[in-house]
Amino acid sequence: MEANLKKPEVIEKEQVAQLRFPNEEVLLAADAIKLRKADLDKALKLGNIEKGKIKIVFEDSESIKQIETTIWGVTDKRIILKQGVVIPIHRIHEVKM
């Protein structure tokens, strides 16, 4: 996790569909990007096997936010949540299991 994160605003996953996401990557270090990918893969398995919820800290065009949800899918560019809601991977700061 990047050291300069502010306390995220906790929102409901249903609100994600209304958010706008810039194209810039939120993580600066290559190691952090690699760790995020590994964490997303673990979270996907947790969601599909145990129906476990995780916390995702991400940044939209306005601020840092957090949701608690189950990840249903992971592509090269985004994660897929229930009801087809997506978050671009490059906007995710942290995955907490």
C-alpha cells in the first residue's frame, strides 16, 4: 500500500456504477502493482470458493473510497463485481482480505 493514503470514504458497492475513473495509475512502485495483482487473484478465489467478502480501497476522480464486496471476476484491466459493476485495476490502491 502506498504510504500517503488518506482515510477512505466507505461507500456501498451499488454506488460504484456512478463513479468516474481517470486513466492514470494510482500506484507508483512496480512491486506494489505486482502485489495488487496477486491480491486480486487471491480475492477472486476467496469470493468464488468461500463467497468471502473483501475490502477494496480505490480512487475515483474525486477521492479515495472503500467498498466491501465479493470479486466475481478479474480481467487484464478491471475487476467485476455483482450486477456487472466494474472497477479499473489501475485505480485500486489496496485489497484487504
